[in-house]
Amino acid sequence: MAKKTNHQPPARSGRFSAGAAREANAYTASIGFDHRLAAHDITGSIAHARMLHHVGLLTKSEATSIVRGLNAIGRKIAAGRFRWKRELEDVHMNIEAELTRRVPAGAKLHTGRSRNEQVALDTRLWLRDEICSLANELHLLQLALVELGEKYRDVIIPGYTHLQRAQPVLLAHHLLAYVEMFERDYERLLDCLVRVNVCPLGSGAIAGSTLPLDREFVARELGFVDARHRPVLTQNSMDAVADRDFVVEFCAAAALLAVHQSRLCEDLALWSTVEFGFIRIGDAYTTGSSLMPQKKNPDIAELTRGKAGRVIGNLVSVLTMLKGLPLTYNSDMQEDKERLFDTVDTARSSVCILTAMLHHVDVNRRACAAAASDPGLLATDLADWLVQKGMPFRQAHHVVGELVALAETKGRPLNKLTPAELRKVDKALTPAALRVFDLGAAMQRRHGIGSPSVKEVRRQLDRWHKSLRH
Ligand code: ARG
């Protein structure tokens, strides 16, 4: 069964008389996916080699030949000309084996280092870059929302609760609600980055090293520094190789981001129906039906909504993977990679495609105006008007409720009741009450911070524009 292979992985030498069974290797090897960490693995190894030279464990020429060899391998990988060997299990051993094949000093690279810390290091380095890219892309999504709000800054739509018409809002106000949510997602990503950006090198397999390694040197080399340029190191070798809470944190931040995007997409999908008709999504960002010629489906919005499910699933996978593990490293932890990669890929592609789609959204002013002209949206304003005349709010709520019921029986809009009908419901309802239904004036009345008045929304749009365009 167990065949000896030509590419005996370094991790098996000595102790093992035979190579892994082919099917065992097929099951355990991670090279099929962790080759994505290659560039960061090389960066980490170069820093480690420099540190080994710095502390006298490598000569200058050994360190130089290792760095040269690693850079050459990096170029070959980037050009797509590197042949990954599954027998060598993972990205770490593939690169190290190739280095050793090229330069004899390569056999010294793993001095004072374990794959357990190496994989933690590579994942941190890789995720650090991805978080920065995603955060920048998220700002562009926010900017697209702000720009759409600005383009249609005078458009009023009904706001909904329970998916029933509630009160009028500016369309820009609705869009800015998502800008706020995405800003918190952005902050969560940057906050998570603080805990990703910690150097685990020097932790060994579990218990550090007996060799005179310089942890701070290698941390500095790799940019694991705080705002004052002081090196940031993990403080417990067992914790450093055993935990993946930084992966969980990122997946959690991404799951919440995906949920926010999903809700935005649900709004956009609804708004693009004939029933709402508030927006039109550009043809290039929709698809047709194979059978019904009239159809135009908001696929991107639907898929972004659907993909939130897998991002949430990835978070649950990683948490479940970790929950029963004894300290420290266990092979189960190799399972974090595909979930993390998928989370990053899904988050980044969703943010980017949504941004592009928003640039191709047109607002149907007429449909919005028709929906916003529903006087029922201002029933609460009428109750507030009665309150200002001295009526307790609960009574005012009741009075306006009766008025709504009366309008319904008469089959007329709320603002088309006669003075006599108004007076019959309550004598406080003078004809002046009907002035409440002037929508333009109603929008000016909502003036508090965070309210949808024209002035306040203008202020918020400007604020966002300035901060996102910096
Ligand atoms: N491929 C492994 C992973 O992704 C690397 C660490 C392996 N360590 C070990 N002791 N087998 O987790």
C-alpha cells in the first residue's frame, strides 16, 4: 500500500520507512489550495533567513543565496511555471524542497522554525493584505451610494416598516443608511487588522526554540509593528500556534458585511420590480429569462443576497472546527484555509460588483413621486400637529386613526376629506390641519440630526463625500 515516492517530504524523513499511501496523501495534502499563500510564505522565509543571519545562525553568503533562491522561486510561481508536488503536502514544504534543490544552504532555512508557526504567519501576512484591499473597495462602494444619493438628492420615497408604507424619506437618506452600516463594517475590518498584525514567528512548533532567535528583528522585517513602529509579537508560544481567532474575527466581520449587502440587494431587487418601479438596473448588470421574453432579472442583487449564506456558513465552519481542539496545533486547523479564502473572495467580489452595478442604476423620479404622494405617509405629522395644539399624543394617535378609517370607508385619500368630515372626527381638526399634507414642507420639518430633512441629508451627503473622497 504505502509506496515510497521520489519526493519524500522533509517532514517524513528519518522517522518514516515509507512514504504516505497515495490516497492518504490525496486526503491530507493542502497544496491544492494553500499555494495561494506562496508569495507570503516566501516573504516570511526571507525575513526568517535574514534574522538567522543577524543572530549568526547563517553566514552572509548562506543568507544571500537563500534569499536569491527564494526570490527566483517566487518569480517562477508568479509566472505560473512552478510545478507543485502533492507528495510534498503543502506550500511550505514545496517551496522549501525546491529551495534546497537549488541551493544547499536551503537545508538551513527551517532552523528554529516549525510549519505550525509558519502557517500562522503566512495566513496573517496574506489576510493583512486582503483586509487592506477589501477596506479600500468598501469605501468605493460607500462612495457609489453617496454619488447615487447626490444625483437624485431631491427624490422622495416612502420609507417602510414591516414592508408597509410608513413615512416619507429622501431616497438619499435611505442610501445613506447603508453607508453608515458599511462604515461600521469598515471599522470592524480595521479593528480586526490590529489583531491580525501580530508576529507569531519564534513560537516554534509549540514551545519556542533553544536557539538564539531575535523575534523583534523578524517582526520588524515583516511590518508587524504598531503605530509607533514598535514590533508586535504574540506573547505565548502555545497560543500563537493554537488559535485562529483572527480568522474567526475576520469571517465574522465579513459575515456582517455580507448581511448588510444582502439587505441592500433586497431593497434594490424590490425597487426594480414593476410593482415598485423606483429604479432601473442597467441591462449590463441584469439577465434575461430563457423562456419569458419580457423578463429582466436583478441577478447580481439576488446572488449577492444568496452569497451571504455561504459567508455566514464559513464563519460557522471555522468556529465549529476550533471548538473541541485541545491545545495546540491540530491538523483540523488546515480546514480554516478554504473557508477563509472563500470568505475573502466572496466579500471582495460582492463589494466590487455591487459598486459597479450602482453606477448603472437609474431612478424613476415619476414612480418615486407617485408613491411618496400617498398622504397616509403623513398621518403621523397630523398627529404631531394635534400635539402642538395641546392634545396628548395617545389621543391624537386615536383621532388620526379614526380619520384614516373614515377616509378608507369614503374611498378617498386622507387629505381629501371635507372640513365637515374632519370636524366630525374631532373639533380640533380645523381646515388648517390639511396643510400638514404639503410634502415639501413636511420634509423641511424633519430637522434633527440624522433626520431626512433636505438640509440635514445635504449635510450628511457632503460629510460623506468629503471623508470618502480624501
Ligand atoms: N498545511 C498545514 C496547515 O494548513 C500547515 C501546518 C502543518 N503542520 C503540521 N504539523 N502538520 O495547517
